[in-house]
Amino acid sequence: MTKSVVWGVQQNRYRLSLVLVLSFLLTFAITACGLGGGDLPDDHYYRLPDISVTKQAQAAFDEIVIKPVKASGLYHDRAILYIEKEKPLELQRYHYYFWAETPANLLQNALYQGLLNSGVSGQVSRQMGEHRADYIIDSRIIRFERVIDGSNVTVEVVVEIALRSGKNATQHWSRRYASTQQLQTTAMHDSAEAFGRALQQIVETLIGDLNKQ
């Protein structure tokens, strides 16, 4: 047998051994994950606290309709978003922390609950009925994220809300409502509570504006 043939046989044996070793390692890794040896972090899901407002003595309107909240891009997803303060243009998402519902649903629920409990309108609806409502509320999420600055965390919520007549095509106003909540901890549960406080503040301001109509 020539040297070239011997060399070729040795090379083939080496390649075969390498393939077998890699196959064994891959099988071991898959088995370890299946047995819990390579567990991934658990997913965490957060809801928001209820909106609590003082009920006014007399309703200012017969009916208000709160349309579904508009959201674009990452705000369609349930993943909780954050921004690092030194990179304010880069919106990032957590891989294991989620909202129980999309931010758009969370906001619509907060608006509905707040206006209903406030008594600002005799009836508060999420969709158009047979009768024309006094006013229709359209809204859009501008910001709904955590801002990370080292060990400091701030929650920022910005919502664009427009009020239009349900009787005709007249739009009365369109405004941006914003709330910033500073936290003393980086815990995600505390951030969820801070998002709730932000929406509480926005809803209370909106109710005040509605009563001025």
C-alpha cells in the first residue's frame, strides 16, 4: 500500500471520528435540555392594576365610545420594551418578560375602566351602537417603555388621544398625554405598578378635559 493511500485512509478515519464525536455531543446536549439540564429562564407575564377614580355626581354626556387603540411596530407585541438612556433611539425588547395583553389592549381597558367608573358619561362603550354617541375617542400609543439608566429605571407612557363628535365629522381636539414614573428599584413587578400609575394619571387628566367640553 502506497503512502498516499495510507494517508487517505487515515484522513477518512479522522473525519469519521470527528463526525461521531460531534454527533455524540449534539445528542448529549439535546438530552440534557430534555432532562432539565439546560433549562431556559421562565417567561413572566404582567397585567396592570385597576384604574380607580372618584365617581362624579352627574354625567356630562349620554354616551362615549372608546375605539380600539392604534399601535405600530413593536407596540403590537406583548414583549415589554426598554431603552438604554445612552442609546435613546434604540428600542429593545425583553425575551422573558411580557404583558398579559398587548399595550393597545391595556390602554383601551384603562380608558374604558376609568371613564366608566368616573361617571363622566351615562354609558361608555367599546364599539359603535345603533344610536350615535355624543363623542368618540380615538387613541394611539406613542411610547410605552422602560428607560434604563444604570441602576435607575423610569417608566414612560405617551398617548395621543383625539376627541370627535359622534353626531357629525367634527374633531374637537387631539392632544398628547404623557406620564413619567421614576422607580427606586429595577424589579419588573414594580415597573408594572408604575405603568399602572402612569395610565391612572393620563386617565384622570383626560376625564378633566372631557368635563370641560
